[in-house]
Amino acid sequence: MRIIENVLRIFYKKIYLLFMPTNIATVITFKIESTFEEWAKIIDSKESDVRHSEFYIKPLFRGFSKAYHKKVICINQMLERNIQKFVQANSEYIKSHIVDFTIMEESSWI
């Protein structure tokens, strides 16, 4: 029964993301210390999907700088200010994947 509840919860969150009341695109840049491929494997994991869905974050694009491969860009659709909540709630998880948010830049787009 618990599995069905979890599946339904994730399903409803994904549906909510499709019809979010405010379409805010958040652009975030930061530095990683691993390779982009190693970092992308973590972001593509089921665990990351669950963590993102808890904050109604829908990843749209990610890439790295052509000039500096350790600088990453992420474009997400989410509710305003949810990225700060996500980072605060998951700071240890994020640090364990060698992500440096000290140079993080964020901008929101409608």
C-alpha cells in the first residue's frame, strides 16, 4: 500500500508541474569539482528526481561552459524561491556531490 501511495504522490507532483500556476524559469550557474558527466549521472538518478519533485522543480536544461568545463548551467521550471528551499533542505546531499554554490548565480524569468 505504501508503494502505491508513493507512486501516486510522485504522479500528482509531476502533473502539478505541467500545470504550474506560475511559469518561472530559474537559471542557475555554479561550479562543480567533478566532471560534467559524473555530475550528470547524479542529476539523472531516481533519488534526484524525488528530491526535485518534493520542491516542484522540473529540470528543463543543463550544460557546461565551453570555455570553463567546471561551470554548469541549470534551467528549471519551478515556483519562485523554491531553489533556495531546495538548496537549504539538501545542502549535505549537494555538498557530497562536490558542488560549489559559493559562486552560484541565479535569475528568474517569466
